[in-house]
Amino acid sequence: MEVKNPFNANQIRRVSLLPPEARLLPVTASGPEEQAEVFAFWTRDPKAILDNSDELEKRGYGFFVMTTLTSYPAILEPNAPPLDRVIQTMRSLADKITADRVIWRYDPVFLSNITDFGFHRRNFAAIAARLNGKVNKVIISLYDEYSRAEKRLAALEREGVLGRITDRGPEFKDLICELARIAQREGMEIQSCAEELSDLGIKSGACIDGEYLHRIFGFRNSGLKVHTKDPGQRSRCLCVQSVDIGSYGDCPAGCVYCYAS
């Protein structure tokens, strides 16, 4: 696959998608680390992955799916796929590839007058209850200020339809603790993405987690750097080294708070 640098369209990287079976062939100059062991999918709508999961398995690829599901008001997520459909797809995917390989992202936790503390308690609990037994892990993060998102949010504030809550005092801390309790009640491990919330009951975790990859998939390729932090990520990101083959601007959801839109 040819992947454009999102910050420089003239810079193109070629990424090998050779499956694990290719290791039975003589090792080329590119080395075994250039072969694809596992795909980590980020998506808001996993239906296409469910529809093609048999093909991926047949070709010998391991994969797991992280689905962002927040169910915020349409003013914040104008084109997000329907909640019921996404939940049903996640449940069907878990039945097919196991719950360990279907991860829910409640990301970001965005606080405002229309998504206040009470909203998040009710919303998170309702989604978690419907995913009980089909998802074993939920990942949360907090909204980070990025210039493009800030411009869109500021426009909504000028129109009087949005008022952000930035206070991270006792009520905020109570909310995070409550999310941890809800996740535990519904049989889910909860972790944060590039956030320090351990004092509130949520451990820091990695979305691409070397220990998880070993446990779920195992590895025949000693060249994989599954214990090495990816140097290209933020300082608080704990993900191991990987190659991003996605691109910005392709998601149709149009979330106003998204850094990549």
C-alpha cells in the first residue's frame, strides 16, 4: 500500500501487506518486520469489517477492532452511524471473532451544556449495558484542543447552542470514578488513552498494546517490536511501534470536536 504523509502529500511511503505465511519464503532485504502480523482497525462503523472478516481470516491476518461509540447529540456528530446498528454490528462481530477482539472507545469525553456530567453517566451506562458480554474492554480519553476543532466549537458557542464545561473539579472526578464503576459492573476493563486518570480508578493503557497482542495473537516473528513505545506518538501514548495506513478526512461522521476532520 502506498500511504501519503498527512502533512506532506508529496511524501509517499510504501507499506508491505505481506501476510504471516510469507515468512515461510526466503527473507528479503525488507526483513520480516515488514510483513503484516496484525491489523488494528479504528472505526465508527465496523459493518464493512464484519462483512469481510472471513476474507481477512482466510488470508492469515490477525485483526482487532476498536469502535468509537459515543452517541452524542447530532449537533456534535451530524453524520454518525445509528446507535442501534453499531451496537448490533459490534455484538455480531464479537460472536464471530470473540469479545477480546472487539474494543469500545468512548472517546472523547466531551463536556458541555448538552453533554454534561449527568448526560455522560446515563449515556455511558446505557451503551455499556447493551455491550455487556460482547466487549471486554472500553477505552476513554478526554477532549484535547486542536485548532480545527476549536474553530468549529467556537462557531457553535457564538450561535448559543453550545457551552463547554472545562472545570475538572470534584464533579468531574466523580464522573470519571462513576464510569470506572459502570464498566466494572458490566464486566469490562476500562483504561485511558494518553491520559493520567489512575488516581480516579482508570489505568493508563495502550490502544496498540504489546501484551494484548501477545496474549490474543502470539507471534512467530521475533522482529516485531511489541515492547517498544512508538516514538512518533504523544508522550503519554503507550502504544507500541506500528504503521498507520489511514488518512485524514475520510470519516463521514463529521464530528465537530474531531482533530482529523
